[in-house]
Amino acid sequence: MLLFALGKVLQTLMVMMIVSVVSFTLLKLAPGDPIQIMLGEEYSPKAHESLVKELGLDRPLVEQYVHWIGNFATGNWGVSYVGKAPIFQYAFVEALPVTLTLAASALGLAILIGVPLGVLSATRKDTAWDAVSAVFTLTATAFPSFYLGLILIWVFGVKLGLFPTLGFVPPWKDLWGGLMHMTLPAVTLSTYFLAMIVRLTRANLIETLQQPYIAAARARGEPEWRVVWVHGLRNILMPLVTILGLQLGALLQGAVLTETVFSLPGVGQMITQAVLDREYAIVQAGVMLTACLFITTNLLVDLAYPYLDPRLRPR
Amino acid sequence: MADIRATSSPGRIGPSSLGALAWFARARFFLLLASSVLAAFVLSAVFAPWLTPYGPVEQDMSSFMQPPLSGTHVLGTDSFGRDLLTRTIYGARYALTIGFGAVLVGACGGLIVGMAAGLSGGLVEWALMRFIDALLALPSLVMAIAFISILGQGLDKVVLAVGVALIGPFSRTVRADVLQVKAQAFVEAAGLMGIGRLAIVRRHILPNVIFPLAVQATIRISYAVLVSSGLSFLGIGVAPPTPDWGLMIAEGRSFVSFAPWIAGVPGTALAILLIALSVVGDGVRERFDPKLGRQ
Amino acid sequence: MKPMHLSDAPGKVSLPPFIEERDSQTLLAASPLLTVENLCLTRGESLILDHVSFSLRRGATLGLVGESGAGKSTIALALIGLLRPPEVGLGGSFALDGTGELADATDATWLGLRGRRVAMIFQDAAAALNPCFTIGRQIMTPLRRIMGLGRSAARERAIELLESVGLNDAPARLSAYPHQLSGGMQQRVMIAIALSSDPDLLLADEPTSALDVTIQAQIIRLILDETRRRRASCIFVLHDLALASQCCDEIVVLYGGQVVETGPSRVVLEAPMHPYTQALKGCVLELDTEALTPLPSGAPSFASKTPGCRFADRCPRALGKCAAVKPPLAETRGRKLACWNPL
């Protein structure tokens, strides 16, 4: 068991390394001369040379990479040209919590509503309700989330005036304000996942409910609600988590778009702004952060498998 | 022996004949509808110059921000006085071009990487697998954003960026297909008969991989369209005044409260195209790929 | 414990001792535990069960025998209420002693019967145990919910039950998962769960088909001992005639969803009167068999329109009217028989 976990962690580290190499290369390939940008008006060939030496940009590439990765691991991510603030502060301390709050609320909402809806669709298979649910699922998985966000803003924000339409309020500072500000963004982001969860739950539950152990449970006198919600659901956890794990990328991606629609100062908006400002260091930091996030969550999902399906546990 | 899968569950509402009929009709009907819609989009994209009353970047400040069905502009105008119907139809051109282009780039790249990973063994295979993992470590949009930051903005750069971002998912499916074909007995038999490795690849493996890849590519077009519109929406895709739907939605965003049609018209068009592509993609997948039900 | 007759010469069609032993008990005086009258089951256009009738006394064992697809498991599933409208159509009637009519019973009625008065053991124990829950949880849940035991009482009882079915190291087994046990152990667990509420009727659907031959005898013995101890009745669904002869008091021979012959197993199997029963007997591989006489090939038709005996097209003794008119189940020579041209 421990060996299994260790192996997974090693794999993960290797992947991280490749990502970091790619990120590093990205920075090196970026057009424009960072030295010029940094020096701005104080530019002179002499200043250029001394800054190059100071930053170690004349050292061999491999050495630069090692230096950079060391910096990255210790939180020294450089300084933003525009804001003149340490990037680490900007990215990790300020932007990341916003994105995480958004992602977590959206996922939570999607699971809380999606699983029961999926169960209902499965138990009411082939009825009119099921057909409606199928249409909804199909539409919701394809619908562009940024447009949906705008529609929600128009309906609930502008026309009905129920929710604020932009900005982020940390829920840990102001719970009510935080919830109000997070409602529309979370609903927007959760729609795709809601549809996906309904579809998955329905498909997997229908198959699970045909298994002999379900009939055996009924034969033992278990009431139907227990058969479905305890026996049935427990057995679909594994395939559900697997596919959701694969879709985590879609969650981050959707978050990027949703943040822009609702002007939430998260990682997504940070990266987008950095591209427009040509702040490659921030782009790089954002890319690394996103990758780390994604890889870590995937690792956690992988490690969770044996808990979800006892058959995977080592004997 | 009785089929235990068919046992009854208490309280279950039996399939109503209406429900069953609704299901069947829905399936066929929606597929047909979606295909027609898709065809309509493609045709209007191709014949755009003949179908549109105005030019796509033609400004007319005297009739700016006109709501739909008022005056001479059927779908209204935007903040620059440009006709929305025209821009939306031209938008179809861009959406479909980028979608197809990006998928083509991604599929080709994925084919190469996936085949390499599937055909190699040992350490090389392990390294390539980790490489693919790394490609997949970033969501496509974020990777596309990163590439745009190097390449700059513009139509061709968007196609390239989104395409490269799709290499990861494609290479994973290609590799899985290669492994599956490789394990088939006839490949082993060919090897035993002394046919050279390259020939085996060319004649046996490649044809069996290309077809599922084509199916996957068709399915992913809607995804490519979504990502590229997303890029444009964020302002880092195609450059204005290109009539790209994502860009148009972003432009209309500031006017949502009093001129919602500026974002509404292209948004609805985008939503309809994506749904149609999704339904057709599902249909294609069901028809050609019944076993692999996953993304 | 009696010497296990089943373990020697499996396949010998001869009298096991315990049946003679039980004839001397006053079983005959008791009213039947289960009566099935003209039970019909339709699925879509097919008539899966065609007027099936039999009864079962308290404490007796009954064997449902026939080929695959004859409807044996269907009957068992119907008897525990797992095959009901709207999935299938049910006609006729069946009832347990003390319940009302069960053919149209409500969900609530069945909930009160299943796991309490009626219990079922399934063929594939590995598939019938939930892979995600421990054995302990699967045994203790009915004990706690249906019998109302507290947690520690349930645990003790669970250990007792596991030990009584022959599993050693019971406390360790409680925290094991189904896939960690062998096939025989899984089946024992199933039996323990089924017997935990002291049911009046135990349905065993081919309980040993998925097990090694060496384990089969042990499992059958276990089921018989346990049901006898609790004075419960047991219905075995079997396709193995030899096995049926050794462990069942009564036997019901099914073909194509129709009862062709039924009665005390000794009577029916020693001198079968229906051509199908005779043919089945001829297929049984015994240690001293010189030649097998296989049945002519074919399969029964379940079309609800077939009016006559479904065995007619394979029967070597078929008469003209066999395919047209269904023979009634009538009492002859100590058994009930449905045949126009018996042996």
C-alpha cells in the first residue's frame, strides 16, 4: 500500500518536472527583452550588461533552470513589472483562494444537486421525466459557460436585482456577502458539472441496480430507498470519482472564464491580464500553479481509489 | 435461468408508453434536427458574402445600438453600428474554421505522440507517458493561453494554440488504441510471419487507429470551438474587429443592462452551434464507438 | 453427525437415509407452508410460467428441476416477490401459511416478508455480496434493522451465525470484504445471512453450481442441516437430478414453464412416468452408467399461444393431441402427472 502511494508520488514529481521544464522554456521563448522592460527609462548598454549578470542570464540554460526551479520551490517567484508586487503574494496568497472558493462551491453545488437528480433519473428511467432530464443534460454540457454567466447576470442581476454581479467577497470575512457574490459565479461554473454528474449517476446507477447483489439486498428485506441510496450509491462512487477526476481540468478552465465574466480576482483573471500586459513571469507562475493544482488533485483522486473500491486494496 | 438483472424494484413506476415513445422520438428527432442545424451553419459560413446584407466590419454610427427587428437591421446593431446578422453569419465562418483547424492540428500531433508512446517500450515509453501526463496537466484553455502569450494574437495563432492544447487528449486516445490493436492476435501473427515492424505499423496498426481518431476528432470539434471562443472572449484570441462570436460577446458585455442583444445574438448562435455539434458528436460516437463511452 | 451420504458416489440415484427418517415424523399432518396454484408469469409476449402448481409442507424440502430456461429460478424469484408487475405479469395465486394472497401483494407486504419469513440464497455468492461493504456490515444490517438488535448484540450474533455455518476465525471474517473470501466461504456467508432471521421458507437458487464439486456436498449438507434444525422448509432450484434426488423430499419437474411431473422424489425418480423425467434420468451420469441417452435437441417455445404440452416436439411418445391440448396435472400412482401418454 505504501509502495503504491510512493510510486504514485514519484510519478507525479516526474510530471511536475516536465511541466516546469516546459514552463521555463515558455519564458525563454517569450518575445520581447525582459531586460529592456525591466530597466525601462534607465536603459543603457552598461545597465543591460550588469543586470544580465545580476540575474544570471548569461549562465548556461541548465544552470538557469536549476536556479529558477529552486526559486520557485521556495516561493521566490519574482516581481511583477506592472504592480511592482511580489508575484508569489499576488498569485498564491491573493488569487488562489478566490479560484479555490469558486471551484469548490461550484463542485459542491453540482454534487449536491446533481447526484439526487441523477438517482431520480435512474429510478424513473424511460419516463417523461427522464426524457426531460436527458434534454437538459445535453444542453447544459454544451452550453458555453461565459455566455451562461452573462445570461444569469442579465436575468438575476440586472432585471431582478437579486444578486451582485461582480466582485469577490471572502466568505471567511463576510459570510453573507461572500455567499451572495459567489452565487451567480458558482451556479454558472457548476452547470456543466451538474449535467455531467446527472448523466454519470444515472448511467452508473442503472447498471449497478441490475447487479445480483442489489437483488440480494432486496431479498433480505432492505427497503427500496436503502437499496438505491446506500447500496447503489456506494457502488457508483468509484466510477463517478474517476470521471470527475478526469474532468477537473474542465473545472479549472471554466473557472478562468467565469472569473472574467464576474470580475473575480482569481488565478484565471491573473493569467489573462498578464498575457495582455506581457508579464511573462506571471503567466509562467499562473501556469505552474494551475498545473500543480491539477496534478495534486489527480494524485489525491488516485490515492483515494483503494478506499472507494475495496477490491483494489492490496490483500 | 431467470435473468436476475430484470428483477422488480418496489415502488418503481413502470416505463410509461408515453415516456418510451418520447425517448425514441427524442433520440432520432434530435439527431436529425441537430444535423440540419449544423448543416445550416456550415452553409451560411460558406456562402456568407452572399447571404449578408452588410459587410462584417462596416460601421454605421447613425444606427448604432439598434435593437433587433427595428428598422433595417434584422438582428440589431452593436456599439459601432455594425449589423449583427452579418457579423453573426461571418462569425460562423471563424468558429468553424478555427474548430476544424485546431482539431486537425491536435489530431496530427496526437497521432504522432500517441503512436510513439504506444509503439515504444521500456523507459522510452514511460518517459513519453509522463510527457503526455504533463501535456494533460494543464486544462486546454490555460495551455492555449500560455501559447498565445508567446505567439501573440491572431486567427492563425489561435488555431495553433488551441491545436497544440488538444495534442494531449488526442495522444492519450491514440496510445490506448495503439495498445489495443497491438494486442490483437493478427498483429502478433504478422510479426511471426516476418513482416517488418514498419510495415506492420503502416498496414495494420495505422488504419485501425486512424478511424477511431477521426471519430474522436469529430467529437472534439465542439470543444475546440468552445476553447477558441473562450480565448477571444478573454480578449487574447483573435483581434478586433474580427467578427468572432467570443469577441462579440465580450464587446457586448459592457452593454448587457441596456443593450443585451449585442452579446445575446452571437451568444445564442454560439450556444446553438455548440449544442448541435454536441448532439451530432454523441450520435457519431454512438454509431461508431459503442464501447468507449468515455471522454 | 450422520455420515455424509452425499460425499460418496455423487450421482448415485438412491435413497438417502434422512428421507426415510422423516417419513416417520408427523409431517403429513401439518398444513402446507406454501401453496402455489396455477401460477402464470408473462414477460412481454412470452408466457414464462404456465399454470404452475405445487405445494410444500412445513419442514420439507422441495426440488425444482429442469433444464436451463425452464423457469425454475423464475419461480423462486416470484416466490420472494422479486418478479412482479410492472416488469412481468402475474396470474394465478400463491400464498404462505398465514399471509394473504401474494400474487398481487403490495410493496409493504413484501417488505414485511423478505428477510423475515422468506429468504433466498443466490447462485453466484460472489456477485450476490456487495463488494464495497464488509461481511460484518452485510450480516449485521439485517440483524439490526429487521431483528432490532443493538450493535454489540448484533456483532455477537453475527459471530455465532458465521461459526454455525462453519467459518472459523469469525471475528476476522467480519471485517473482511467479499472478494477476500473463497467461493465456498462466500456461499456460507450468504447462508448465514439468509438464516439469520429464522425464515419459514428458504429459497436456494442453484446454491452450488458455482462451486467446486468437493465443496458442493458440504454446502448442501449445511443448508439441509440448518433448515432442519429450524424446522424451516426449503426449495432448491437445481438442474442436477442426482443432487435433487439426494436432498429433496419432493420434486417438481419443469419443462418450458410447465409442470410435467411432481411428487415425492423417491416415487418420481425411481419410476418416472413422464417421458421428460425419464429422459432427464437417462442423462444422469452415474458411476456405473454404460450409455447415456441424450434428449433430442430443441428448446421450448414460450409463445403464449402454444396451447399444448411444450415438450411435444421433442417427446418420443408424443401423440397428435399433445401439441394441441395441454394435459391436466392429475394424481396417478402416488404423484401428480401432466401427460397424455405416460410411461
